[in-house]
Amino acid sequence: MDFIRIIIAILLPPLGVFLQVGFGKHFWLNILLTLLGYIPGIVHAVWIIAKK
């Protein structure tokens, strides 16, 4: 299941984080990072998924 979440995180980083942690602080941080730059959003999303 983590492999699918990582693929989703590459395509839509906030969705990958949402599937892992829900509407928490990491979700909102990821939206901010994705708006500031797509790559930081991807890195953060993959890090959150790999950490859990």
C-alpha cells in the first residue's frame, strides 16, 4: 500500500499526505510547500509516507 501512496504523492502530493495522516498539520504544510514549489511538496509527501 505504501508504494501506491508514494505514486499518488508524486502525482498529487497533498493527496498522498492526506491518505497517510488525514487533515493534520502535515497536510496543511504540504499544501503550502506544494504551492511554493512542486518539488518541495513531493519531497515532504514522500518523507511523511516513508516515516510512518
